[in-house]
Amino acid sequence: MNQQHNLIVLVGPTGVGKTELSLAIAEHLSTEIISADSRQLYRQLKIGTAAPTAEQLARVKHHLVGVLELTDYYSAAKYETEVVSLLESLFQKNNTYLLTGGSMMYVDALCKGIDDIPTVDKLTREILVKRHEEEGLDQLVGELKLLDPTYYDRVDLKNHKRVLHALEICYMTGKPYSSFLTQEHKQRPFNIIKVGLERDRQELYDRINLRVHQMLEDGLVEEVKQVIEYKDLNSLNTVGYKEIIQFLEGNWSLEFAIQKIQQNSRNYAKKQLTWFKRDPDIKWFHPGQDAAILEYIDSQLKIKQNID
């Protein structure tokens, strides 16, 4: 491990206040930011993902924001490979970088590594998607139970994307999907310092509710209109977009769609906190404790440098 190379990882639920604090940390360290947001990757998704503004991007250089088209395939495994490679290059000019975002799988993929699962070929994926449409999820869940009972007992059987992906691997390789899930913790050639942001639950929920209204004022409906032709893509299966699509297609009123965005955002925030709280390496702060956060980061950097 190169003890001079450090990655600060700033995590927390949606709406907690990561963006502004990430800018302050990056400026304090004279460094750049790497996004760990699976939806801010897409160029067309700005308002609904609360992507950094032009002004914020001018303040601090960001990586992996607005670099994909909606039709581009992406995954946590690809993210791991790309960011490890990116850091290898970046560390040649600076010793410390900041990674921030709330996509749990992406953060874990980089910090802990992800299992080396074969890439699914296009034909296999198309066959499973068509079967899901024609036969329904129950039929495929039954097949998963036969082909991979171990994963069947672990997976959320209502999550069709995970069921389909497991079956894709089973059919493509002839092996159970669970046989590829070793969950080995990869060692990285740099120090990782994790900081988590949290607020009182009601405070967080109030912020989320207000932020949804702000997104509407900023033009979320117009943004969704521009991408609605891609509504069936996974990139648009995103809180904020899927609800406005329901409104634009006449299924919901705008008021109801707003309420659903708020509700789904709150549910996602709970899921994020549950996930991140399992990690004992994260030091938690309220976003208002910015001075204490900077002091903690500085102290950890000094400790890491002094370790033999």
C-alpha cells in the first residue's frame, strides 16, 4: 500500500447535504471529486439526480458526472474497474482525492471490491427480458429455485432485475449464480477514510420533501419530457423520473406524482442509511459539523502517513 495515497469517501442518504460539504472538503484539500452516484453518470439526467451545477463544477473538478448516454450499459463492476484505473492515474499528480455519492453498490465496489461475474451477452439478456414480459416473474423465480437454491434463499424475489440477472448467469455459464459470489474483500493500494453524514429523521425528510418541490421549480417535468422515449431503459428506472412519466402518460395527477417522489425518496434514504450503518469504518457527523469533519479528515491523514 502506498501510504501517501488517500481516498476520502463521503457517504450519506439522499438529501442529507453531501454536495455542498464535498465542495468544501475538496477545496480544503486542494483536490478533485469523483462521483459515486449511479444516475449522475448520465448526461441527460441533471435536475432529477441533483447533479452538480455548472457553478459547482467550476469550483471543483468532478469525475464521472454526465459522461454516459441513457442507452449506455453500466454496472457496479464496470464502475470499480474504471475508478481504480482513474485513481491510478490521478495519484500521479495528487496524493488525496474525494469520492462522494449515495450509490451503495458503487461505493462498496470501489472500497471492498466486487465479485468477478461474467458479462452477460446481449442475446441471453434479450431472451430473459422477453420471457419476463411474456411469462411473468413467478415462472422465472421457480426456475431460479431449481438452478440456484442458494441464491433463491438470499435474493429479494420481487426484484425482477436481480432474478433475471441471476438466471442470465446460470444459463450462460451452466453454473449457479451464487458460485460467483465469493464476497472477498479486495485490498486497495491506497488508504480509505470514510465519513458519513446523517440528520435527525424528520429533518432529513423535510429536506427531501422541499428538494422535490425545488426540482419541479427547476424544470424536472421538462427534463423528463426530453427523455421519455427512453422510459423502458434501466437508466430511467429512477426516483423522480418514473413518477413524472406516470404523470405525463396521464396515469397520475402531478400532485400525486410529487407525493410519490417524496415517499420513494424517503424510502430510498432509509435503505441507504441501513446499508451504510453496517460499515464500522464510517465515522458519522451532522453536515453542520463541517469544522469537525475537516479536523477529523486532517487527523486521519496524519495518522495514515505515520503508520509504518
